[in-house]
Amino acid sequence: MSLDPFLLSVLVCPKCKGDLSQVQNPEGLACNTCHLLYPVKEDIPVMLIEEALPYSGMPSA
């Protein structure tokens, strides 16, 4: 997964409006404040709180 850097700079966590980090395993965008992972499906971030997964790992760009 390789998101456009501009898109990544604009996207925020829908729940807390915090910054997101791109992670590879599992593939998605992680919020370290809410401890949620927003999955990326077919190169499209799914930015729905209802679709977010629990996340406690360290971000890896």
C-alpha cells in the first residue's frame, strides 16, 4: 500500500480527529490515540468508525 503523501497529510481519525500513521501489517491507517486501525481495501482507506479494528501496535511507515 502506498497512499499519496498529500492524502495521508489530510486524513485524520474520524473519531478523535488525531493524526494517522500508515502501517503495513495489518495494512491500514492507525490512530495511536484511539487505538483503532482503519483498513485499506483495494488501495482505498475505509474511514468508517464502524469498520475500524482494534490496534495496539507501533506504527511502521
